[in-house]
Amino acid sequence: MWPFTLRTTKRLKSMLSKLEQHITMENSVLSEALVSYKQLDQLAYRMGLLSRDESFALRIAWWPMISILGTFSSGKSTFINDYLGQDLQTTGNQAVDDKFTVICFGGEGEPRVLPGMALNGDARFPFYQISREIEKVAEGEGRRIDSFLQLKTSNADHIKRKIIIDSPGFDADAQRNSILRISSHIIDLSDLVLLFFDARHPEPGAMQDTLNHLVEATVGRQDANKFMYILNQIDTAAREDNPEDVVGAWQRALAQKGLTAGRFFTIYNEKASVQIDDETRKARFQSKRDADLADITDRMAEVEVERSYRIVGGIEKLAKYIEESIIPELKGYISRWRTRVLWGDAVFAVLIAVIAGAGLSASGMDHNQLMAWATANKVLAIAAAVAIFGLYLSLHFWWRRKVARKIEKRIPEQKGPGDPNLRLAFRNSVRFNRSVFQLDPVGWGKRTIRKMESIIQSANQQTELLNDRYTDPSGKRTELATLDSMNGGELKI
């Protein structure tokens, strides 16, 4: 069971327990990954990088996730319907759906449509608490979650253990900022992203905003290999004198945005295609389409394997991100706070000394007379010293709170639920009981560093387990399986 602290909220406890049960049934390796995320949670709680109602385990999608993005009428919904083998999504030449649709397996014969609330409140889905992200775009929009999201079920067997997301078009003016915010969120979480463009619009330069968001912002990513760029409805170019010019125009447009490597797929739907009279050209188009479609569907079938590596790899990535980026940045804020507080302390000390000196001068006593008075009136002298020191402490703590509030406002807000919270960690590290000479954040030290290294080592071991499951470089397991089969037995690998 997940070891919760007394301060862990009941809601979080319930969500993580359900997630743990789900993962345990599905994949033993991912169960180990869940334990590693739990260990990172405990470290983050102590440092203040997470509040007690958050978990790093909720910032990732535990089901394999395929996102399909693109412009309006680029054939996304038609592609999905063809992949599922049923007319689940509405299709048309105009904008037919302005919501993000999450599609998952459902055992019932008829598809079911559920509201966006079903996604916002379930940690197993990729849109958990997405209403917070929408609220950042426009106040009040987070309450209208059903206007942005919906959940649909399909009984297609090959969608089991997968999630497919169909997005609204990107060239929409209404709700544009919210759509872009959600799109960025799902791109980060996805194992595979299919980016669709419409071959019927041979002038890609007219859609610079779309290209900027879908291409320019993705080519430099570390996970750029998860993107597949697809020019759909290429059959409409068959009637052109030089159909290759259409493909060339799009390739040049994408190259201008930085996409100079990788496959560029060209496909079309047989049922919705235009008639191609030239049989030679028709055969060529069909052959290219079939090959590209096969590559796309094969990649879609492999997302479960990619998902396992993504989740396990995310452990090391998160641990190093905290150690190499978050902690140094946090130390920088603490150092800046300390410097300003110490400067303030020096000013207050000088100010109090000046006031005390002025008071002594006004009394007409010299140093020897003051010492004689203090000796004769010890209680009053001690009271005066305590009062002066109390004034200094009052000014010190007033100033350190003031400086802390100013610096905290300049710290970037938490990116999303389950992401490291720099503001909270900074606030915990400058509390009244913390010395200004402590540069390390709360909870950070040699013991924490050793624990981080242990978590990273565990993640590497989990990667080895995945390799053992999906690879066999030496061929020994294959040989053993063959020998066992020849002996009439059954080898379980």
C-alpha cells in the first residue's frame, strides 16, 4: 500500500490507491515505477516542492496516449473512425467539433459520451485537474470544463489499454488561448503525436500560426521522435499536373520551421477519396498511401511499450531535474533573500546605534557616567538592553518577511498540478525559525542526495527489466523457447 503521512489528504490517498491497484494489475514493472514516484513525493513534501494534496505520480499519463492534432478539416476524425472501424467522430468539411475528445475502450456495444468532468477528476486520465490550467488562461473558464473536453468510449479491441485524443482545429479564433494551453499539455503527456495537415490547401504559408505551434515549437524537443507529420487527403493532388509540387510546398514550409529531418507521411482515406482516372498514377498513390498508413498504425500499436519506457525514464528525468535545475534555482532565490536581509540588518544596527548615541548625547552623560549608571541600576540597564534588542529583532523579522514576499512574487508559478512548486519550497525555506545563514533549502542535504541517487539507480534497474521483457540480444531466450517447444513443454518468458 502507498505509505501516506497524517497530513496527506483523504482525496489524494483514494486516488493514488486506485492508481496503484490499476497499475499492479496491468504491469509489474510499472508498479516499481510507482514506488519510485512515491519516494520522490516524500522528498518533495519535506522540501516543500509539493503540497500534501499533490503527487508526482499524477503529473503523467499512466495509459498509453496518442494525440491527433491538426488544422480544421485535415481529416483527423475520418482517420480515427477508420482506425476504430466505427463512425465515432463526426466528420465534415467545416469545423464540426470544438472540443478535445478523449477516446478509450468501453465494453458496451454502443459508444458512450461522457462530460469533461469525468476527465478532470480522474487521476488515471491525462486531463486530471486541467481546469486549473484553463483557469490560468481566463478567470472563470476552468468552471466550463465541459465546453473544452469530452470522453467517448469505443468497443474496438485494438484500442484496449490506449487513449486516443482528437483535438479541435488550431485555426479557430474562439477559445484559442485555452485550446493552445490544453494542446501544449497533451503534447507533453503523449507517447505519440500525429500532426495532420490538409493537402487541399496548397499554400501552407497562409497558416503560419498553426505551423508555429505545431512544428516550430516541437522540433527542438528532446522527445521530438514521438511526432509524426502527416499530409492527409493527398488524393486531391492526383489531378494536378505535378502532384509532387503539393508535397514539396509543404515540405519546404515545414523545413522553414526547422523540420529538416524525419519522415513526412502522405495518406488519404479510400472511402472519401476523389476519383483518379490515370490507373498508373492511381496505383502509385495507393501504394504510397498503404505503406505510410502501415507505418503509422504500426507505430500506434507500439505505444504501450513506449509508454513503459517513458514512465520509467521519467523517474530519472524528474530526479535530475530537481537536483540539477530546481535546487540551484531555489538556492539562488534563498541567497538573494539572505543578502537583502543582511543588508537590512546592518542598516537597522547602524540606525539603532545612531539613535542610542543621540539619546546618550541628549542625556549629557559620557561613557564612564553611563557605565556607572548601569552598574547602579542593573535592572533598568538590562531592561533597556532587552528593549533595544527586541526592537532590532522586530525590525529584522519584519524586513525578512517583506523581502521574502517581494522575491516570492518574482518566482514563476507552479506549471501544473504535481509539478515542483518553487514558491512553496522558497516559503518553507525562509520561515521565521530558519537562520539566514542556511543556504540549503529545507529538506535538502547529503541524505536527500543519497536518496535521489538510489531512486535513479532503481529507475535504471527498471529499464533493464523492460529490456529483458522486450529484447533478447543474445538469443538465449529464443533458443530456450525453441528447445522447450520441441520437448512438448511450454516456456514462460
